[in-house]
Amino acid sequence: MSAARTSPGSVDAGGVYNYVPSVMQDGLYRMWWCGSDAAHPGDHIFYAESSSLDGPFHARGSNAPYQVVFSPTGGATFDGQHTCDPSVLRVNGIYYLYYGGLRGPGASTGIGVATSADGINWTRANGGAPIVTPAYRQDTGNGYGAGQPAVSYLDGRFYLMYTDTTGAASSPKNGQGFPEGAGQYLLRSADPGFQSGVEELTAGGFQPRTAANHTAYNGIGNYYSVDLQYSDALDSWIVAHSDGPDSRLTFLSPDFSSRTFADVAMPRSVVEGPGLVSRPDRHAVAPAGGRCGVVPVDIVNATANPVAPTGLAHAGVDVSAGRSCASMAPGQVARVFEGYGIQVPGLPLAFIDGGLRLQSAGLPPIQDVTRNFVVTTPEVFYSIPYGASLFVGQTVVGAPGRPAAFLLDNSTKWPISALKIITDNGSTITMVGTAQYDAYPSGPALYLVQ
């Protein structure tokens, strides 16, 4: 561990309380968190952004310290009175907001999900119904329910870690403070709404979720507040959790069966809710300068509790398993930089998509598909498999019922999600027959980010 860093003070302003942030590196730092103010009683989800983790953070397009982007319905829904504990990620151009919702006094928390094109304007998914409800497998003395979601995306699946105080393996309330009735559980599914193909982590690994195995295994930990991301450089999950006044990082194998490295203590005391700074798919952010094996791990969390958790502040460290680019397994360097634009003096600008290097003669189309750029080395550049080159005015093909696609090297089609990418590259669409379109081999898709 090296390069410990902290913000000089809190980075939030205003609000009665501010805690449990979800932080995305997306060109700048975008942060969603649970807050309340005089105009918005109850739990709401606030949003702000900054060019620095040390702030100042501000609402989009204004100097206000935040804006409210998601609120309770005010009705008899499961989230009628409170929406809190956001976990935000972006997959294939779509933002997903996982959150805890509460109807009101006497009810228990459930987990919902909403979607967005820009991370600001949200629409409730699953018909507004919760996607995870309390298991009610035991009475621990803590009626909180199921909430505090932390989500990541890996190999085509969404991983959802959450707390359920009614889970079969949750700890009983002991009168000694947190965690009381806590317990972390883990689901995964290719369905972001977790309504189909859901698997649950059990003592025997991931198994299809059943009434019998649901919340029967709590092998991750017994914390009250956690966050989750995947590190491609370490081949490990990173779980950030609050242990009393401390925040710690725990490293788990890809199947969650074992600890891969010793825990790391973060350099700042906390109150609640460590939020790991992540790239949009909730993986660890890429390092600059060709340090493939170095993982910058930063968190933002509440550090004060005059009435309720507040005082969001930043702390970070660099962790490393001692690996170099050359020592990494084939394709691993590409995974470390997935979704980034990489810049190397004297070499073409490249976007890493689907583990391949898309080289571009123009900046605008790459800015359409990523906001994250990192300056690195020729070693990193050439470690990532070449995919194709995109030139200004590149041929774009379309066919009935098919997405438009850049026709790149070796007549490979790279599907495009939005017309803006095409026009920003100075290209136009040429229509071809469906059979001809389908005959072109497919490369990774290019999604517009907003």
C-alpha cells in the first residue's frame, strides 16, 4: 500500500445529512448520495459532480452544491417515503440506479432499480415494484429489512451485494451498536432487474436462488454498510466496509470463496457508508503512466455525525500485487483499461472496447463513447490486442431491422447505438441487404454516453 491521500475537509455542502455515496469516474467525478434538506424531508438521492475528489462538488450546470435527482413517490409504494443508499453504474450506455426504498413507519426496506440515459433523469423499472424484498427468515430484532445495495458488472452479469436484517444467516441484535441484525448477501444475474436467471452465493458457490438457500449463507462479512467493485489488475473483488470508526478494504477471489490479499485500512475515520470510486461498470479505475498492476482505490464517506451522518470526505491509497504489464495474463491489460480512451505520445488515440484496441484518427467519435481518458505508455498500448482502425468518414452500413455499424478492417462491423457517433465521425449510412449485413463478422458495439 502506498500514496495515502485525504481531502482537506468535507466535500459536501448543505443538506441535513449526506451519506452513502456512489461515485463514478466519468471524465469528472459524478456522485450520487442519500440526503435530506428543508425542502425535501425524508431520504432523497442527491447528485453533484467535480473535477476533483477533493471538491468542490456542484450540481450539473450550476454552482448549487447539489441537485435532487430521485425522490420517494409520496404514495403507498414500497418507496413512498424514503429513497436512499444509491449504487449507480452504466452498462451499454444505460445507467442503473439501485436503491433502498421505504414506504413509511412500521414497514421494512426493499431494493428497487431505476434506469436513465444521462444519470440525472430516472424512470423506475420493474413497474416500480421492489426487485429484492426482506427474506423474513428470522427475527434478529432489527426490522430494517433488505437494502444498502452495492452493484457491479462482470462478464455479462450484474452482481448485487446487499444487507438483509431478516436473512437466515444474519447476526442477532446484541445491544452493542452496529452491526446489529446485519448480514451481507450476494445475487448475480444477466437481468439487471434480478427477476430471471438469479443465482445466489451459497456455501457451495453460486447456485440458482431457491426458497431454501435464500440468505442461508453469509460468507462475505457481517458489516453494516459496504460497497463493491471488481479489480481486473488484482483479479479480485474489493469490498469497502465500515468497522466502527474505520474503513477497510477486503479482497475476495472472483468466486468469493477466499480472501486474496490482507485487508487494507483506509487513512481516515468514518461514520458510515464508504463509496468506492469506480469506472462506469463499477470496476476499479485505470492507473495512469503505464502502472498496470497499481490500483488506485479511493472512497468517499460520511465523517461527521452531529445529528445524522454527513461531512462527505475523500480518502485513498494505491494497492498493488507487484505485477507489471508484461507479467499479466493475455487480455488482462485490456480489461484494466476497458472503456477508456488511451493516449500515448506519437501513437494513435485508441478506445478499449470488448478487450480490443479501436484506433481512431479523430477525437469526436471517441468522446461520444467515453469520457475517461488516460495517458499511458507504448507497453500498455501494444499489450492490448488490435481490433480495428476508425478513419474520418468511415463507411457505415445499415440494413432493415439492424443497427447501423462502422465497417472496419477486414469488413468487420462494429454496431453503433446513436446517430451522433456517425455524424461526429463525418460518416453517412449506406443501406445494404440484410443477408449482406449479416455476413459481415461482428466486432464490439459502440454506445453513446450521456
